[in-house]
Amino acid sequence: MEIVTFNVGGTKFQALLATINNLKYHMLASLVSERFNVGTIEREYFIDREPTHFRFILNYLRDRKVSLPSSLSLLYQLLVEAEYYQIQPLLVLIENTIVELQEKNSNKILVITRKKGYLHFEGSNDVMKYMRQNFNIKILENDNGLNKWQLLSLSSRYSMTFELISSVISKLSAIGLFIVGTTISNEEETYYLENKTSL
């Protein structure tokens, strides 16, 4: 029985090689197929990623289904991981779950990402309306593949400093939007905000 160990950001996860190969054309399957030696009982692979959501990745590979979190901020974090590991069916499942929750959830939601010199915003229609009315932003594209969500950016004349992000988040807290999660890497920072009050 061939076992593979993944060291994800310092946390170890184990799975059968057959589990990893249960689905083709994803990052883990490629990693194992390139480096796994036949006859080896156990081999460890280091992945420089946050380990928090890796169990969802493995559980999906085991059963081809998974119980997803009900928090939109967590789903967005998991969406990033599914994209990284290139598991397309899980990606579709998460996107569909987000759409369903958006339709059921009346809470105001906002995701702010700093990447390549811009601040990108994704949010529910009410939040986007507020952002357009109160911030100097321009629409880059309508509908980001997820129902009723839009992608916007601050004008490029702004410096994308931590102080600016703090200022934006501070203004949003005044109308009831608060950070419920963050994801920070060398290339980008993402802040997840939610509230239960009306704008």
C-alpha cells in the first residue's frame, strides 16, 4: 500500500497514492507522478502553502465530494486553494456554492485584494453601490463569473500602501463592514469583510 505524505506549510497530511490519482490533471497528481518512486512505502513532499484548507482538498480527492463551509469568506479562501491545486471540479463546486449562498444570504459582503499595484473589490450589489458612491473607483469588468459580483479597482493615481488599505477598511467599519478573515502572501493580500447591518 503506497502512502504519500504532504508537508503543507509545516503541517503533515497523509493519503494513499490511489487517492491522489483518483482525479487526473491536477497539481498534486502531477507532483506525485513526476517524483514518486514505485516500491517506496512512503515519500514526503513539501508544499509552501497555508495548511488550513488542505483537508478539504484531500477529502474531495477521496470521495469526489466534500462538505464545504457556510461562510462566504472561507469559501473564497478555499476557492484560491482549489485554483492553486488545479482541481477544476472542486473549483466549480465552490463557485456554485458561493452563488447559492449569495442568493440566500442578505448580509453585506466585501473582498478586498491588493495585487499588482491595485486594490480589487468584489462584493454584493449594495456594497458595490456604496463603494461607487463613496470611493474614487472605476469598473474593470462586470460579473467575475459569480452571480451579481463585480470587480473594481481604485484609480491608479493612488499609492497602494498599507496605510491606504487601513484607511479604506476603517471607513468601511463605520458602515458595519468588519474583517472576518485575511490571506497574505508575497504577491497579494486579501481581506474578507462582512456585516449584518444595512447600508
